[in-house]
Amino acid sequence: MTWLKEYPREYYQKYERVQVQSDYGWYQVYRLPGNVYAICEPQHFQEVNFFLIIGERRALLLDTGEGFCPVRPLIEELYSGEIIACNSHFHFDHIASNYEFQPIHVYEDDYVRQVAENGLPKEALGAQLDEEMFQFGYPKNLDAEHFYIKPYETVPVADGHVFDLGGRKIKVLHTPGHSNDCIMLYDEENKILFTGDTFYLGALYAHFDCDEFGHGSVEQYCETMKRLAAEIPEDVKLYCSHNDFIADWHKLQETADALQHIICGETAGEKEVSIGHTYLEGGKTISEYPCDGFSIVYNTSHLK
């Protein structure tokens, strides 16, 4: 796969690496502006990032990663106080270590409730557990044959909810489109928007329609991005949950524009979707619309 030839990523050199003891040879930690730690899993195709946001009295953990190695010891090495955990959305690569931090604050949704109560079998991950999805083969802690995502307890949060970390307030924004339960976290004072999977520099997915990934909507996605581009100040930085950690505000507007083009049928230059960007489509027709530094994967049958 192409991604295997581009390791390690050059963009990591822009950030301060934090040396830790509890990385299991799998996690990497970087210190970002605004008293934030980014924990990433660069050896898997998903290249997931999750964030530890530090306040004066407690810290907020946004997502818990893919669960291939324990992560609680790493988080406690970085922060010794109270930790609140929250999910940007319920997809497997963001929730697999939820059981280590439960209860998890989530946006209430039927798909979320189902996964939280039952967990997910390895079959729900599609090709993501194939050995070719791992940069150097399976980590020593992973039993891929018997891997599954454990159930976890949840606490509901709504749009507008504020996490008070002590001297730092983080606001929940409901941002449906990738899935209905997607949220972003807005730190207005520090000018940071934690985007989850609603934006990052990579393939954005707007085509899901199954129990394991919920229902994506190009129309909802477009409305979300238009609202964000209108409401979020231009000096805010986007802290992203895959690939490069930080992107500029103007990507919100670019994503809104691209989604509007897709809705209006004004598309050109689509490319075949690679196996790494497919999950459980089962033969559904999906296309990938290229943009500057990212793309949008969508299902033409979902468009009106």
C-alpha cells in the first residue's frame, strides 16, 4: 500500500515529541500549543490522533484510540489528576479503549447506544485488522485473531454542553455528517477547534450507512461545515483526529464548498477509492472527490 512507503511522516517534525515510558512501542506523544497532548498511532493505516486537554483542576481526554495496546498507563504518565473522557463519535478507531476510562461522555444516538451496550466484533472493522494495515506488522500486545471492542458505559452530552476543566472551558458542538453523533470541541479562549473526524487532512467519509458506522449524510455534512465556517473565527486552529495534527481555519470553508459541489453534481476528477478507504460497503457505489490536501468519499445513491 502507498502509505507504507511514506513513513515516518514529515509533518511530525513540526511538533515537540514527548518521550514517555508507557508507549508500548506503539503510541507517540506530541506537545501542542494550548497545553494539549496529542497521542497518535502512526503505525496503523488509520493514523489516529486523540487529545489530552489540560485544565487547572482536571483534564479532558477526547477519544481513546484503536485499543491495540493499553493506553491508560500512558495517559496517567502524562497527567496524574482527574480525567474526563469524551468521544468525538462512536467509530471503532476512536472508542476501543473506552472501557479503560468509562463512563464516556457521548452524543446520544441509537447507533452509539448499540455499540456502547454490545461492543464490536473484529468483523466490524472490515479490512482494518489485516496485517498490511500495520506499518511493522502487529504490535506485540495485539492478538488480532481474537480482538474485539469491549462495551462501555456512557454519559450523554448535548450541543452546547460545557466541560469546565478549571480555568478552561470546552464547548460541545454537534457536527453531524460523517455520522449523526459527531461532535467537535471548541476552546474559544485558546482558539482551538478539536474537529474529530468531521475534518482532517485526508479522506473524509460521508457515505456510511450501516450499524457499525451509522449513517453519513452529504447534505448534513455540508450544512455543518457552512455553519462552522460562518461561526468559527478565522484565527482558530483545527486540531484533527487523523494525520497531521493542526490545520488552518480556511479548510472549513473549502470542505463546505466541496460538499456543495457534490450535492449540485458539479464534480470532476473523481478517483477510484482505495481498499484502505473502504469498510463495509458491500458493493455500494462510492466515489472520492479530491480537494487540496484532503478528499471526500461519498455514495452517489445517497444524493437526492
